[in-house]
Amino acid sequence: MSTLFFDLDGTLIDSAAGITRCVAHALDQLRFPVPPEPELRRWIGPPLRTSFAPLLRDPALVESAVEHYRDRFETHGWAEHDIYAGVGEAVEALHVAGFRLAVVTAKNEPHARKIVAHLPFGHRFADVVGATPDGRLSHKPELIAEALQRLSLDAADCWMIGDRHMDIEGARHHGMRNIGVLWGFGGEQELRDAGADHLVAAPHDLHAVLAPL
């Protein structure tokens, strides 16, 4: 049976509040102006260093920003999220159908594990693969490669499910089938432009795409 890799932010949980507040906190600590909310939402999905770098333009400042971000995320941000309606039921249905499930996210792995452990359906995931604190693993192609190696899987037997172009591009890098979800932060055009194999509008639609397997 196939293994399904789920992105975390924008796919399983709406984490906008926690992420944007931690970004604002980091910039405040560095005495940088905080961008408006729509711009802050662009931090959801990419690695932190990728998002901070164009704004701060100094590797030392970027590392300081990441540290400030993680300080607040550890105490407050990790819990500032909502579970998307229907996601829990979809995860349970896919588990019952026999799929192996895992989380593959650009979020710092210790934080991702903490979040998933507190989800009511978190125990359904065989593993949580996330970014390393030093940034060695931070982009989706690398993270998917790590998940494949850690779980001893072939990309041909897996699917990537996510809401941003990074999820789709990471899957395509490995020749992996993929599904773009429309309830997250990317949107239909972004996912189509990235080359998504399938698009689903609601969590219960995942089973319809995957049931033929």
C-alpha cells in the first residue's frame, strides 16, 4: 500500500497566527519594521532562512531572527493553530483504508513533532520529518529524500500532499505523485503552475483521489 506524506502548515493545520506572530516578534527584537499581515503570510511554507534573507540581507541577522522566532515558537507559537475542518476524519479514513501516513514539513522537526503529538489524530503518523535547526535539511526535495531514506521507501510508492508550490516541486523532483490542497495558503494557480497532479477542494476529497489505489 502507498505511503502518504502530508505537509503540516496549511495542510493539516492553519498555523497562520503562530507563524506570523513569531515572525513579527523576531523582527521586533531586531528593531526591523514589521510588514503588513498579507506579507507576513508569505513566511508560511518556505524555510525560515529563505524568508528572512531578502529582508535582512545579512547572514548574522538572519540567524538572529531565526533564533528569536524559535524562542517565541517554543513557548507560544507551536500552540497557536487550528485544525482544518474535516482533516481529522480524512486522516482516519486513509488510515483505515490501509495507507501508511507520515508528515514531511519545512518546520523545525522538534517543533513539528511537538505539534503532531498534540493533534488528536497525530498517532496515525508513522514519522514526522522536519527541518534541522542548522538548516542542513530545510527544503522540500531534501526533506522528502530524508523521509524516503528514514522509512526505507521508494518514491514510486509514495504521494506528497500539500498546499504550496514547494510541496509539489519537491514531489516532482523525486518523480513522486502529488496532490495539491486548496484550503491552505498557496491557492489554485500556484499549485497548477507548480504542476500538481491533482487538486482537492476539501479533505474528504483526498479519499476519492486515492481510493483507486
